[in-house]
Amino acid sequence: MSDAVARLTETPAGVQLCRLDTMADHSARNFVLQMRAGRFHGFIVRSGDRVHGYVDRCPHAGLPLAQRLDEYLAPDGQWIACSWHGALFQIEDGACRAGPCMGQSLMSWPVAVRDEWIVTA
Ligand code: FES
């Protein structure tokens, strides 16, 4: 019998994640949601008053992007970067623009800002 926890790629809408003002502009944060059906791993990038969410899984080899907590951005803060083989993704839509998974995209995780909170959408 396996102890493996199912890895989910979707979350229900309306889950409060954190207040927007607890994330610095141009920063990223990891989130893990434990649900009855399994566990969801994702991350959010804040750009001004907007947030972009993605499932924490690189389309190249299926690994979580960051090897250190919350380190999802390239040093210039302009790209999402995979720490394993250097893929770079657009913050706005998750499209890969450099690296081994060119032409593929991160899986979107719908999130929104409501009443100063970041919530699942
Ligand atoms: S696992 Fe992300 S670039 Fe290879």
C-alpha cells in the first residue's frame, strides 16, 4: 500500500490565502493547500495590485520550480525562473520564453484580490 498523497492541480474558489499587503511588490510566495482529496502546491507572484498564480510544476520535468522557499523569480524580478534547468516564464501568462520547455506554459492557478485579500478564484 502506498502512502503517496495525491497531487492536485486545482483548488476550490474562495479560499483566503493571505492579505495582499503581506507580499512585497514583485515577490513570489509558495502555497500548499491540504484538502481531503490530496495536496495542492502552487505559487503566486505579486505585480502591483495584481496577482498571478501557477501550479508549482515545471512543464519540462514536472519538478517544483523553486529549491529554496519562495524563490520563484529570476534575480531581475522580471521572470519566473525554474531553479533546475533555467527555464524562464512570463509572469503575466506563464509562457516559457527560454530554456528546455520553450513553447509550453506553466499551469494557471486562478487567484484574485478581493477586499485586500488574495483568494482562489
Ligand atoms: S525542471 Fe524546470 S527547467 Fe527542467
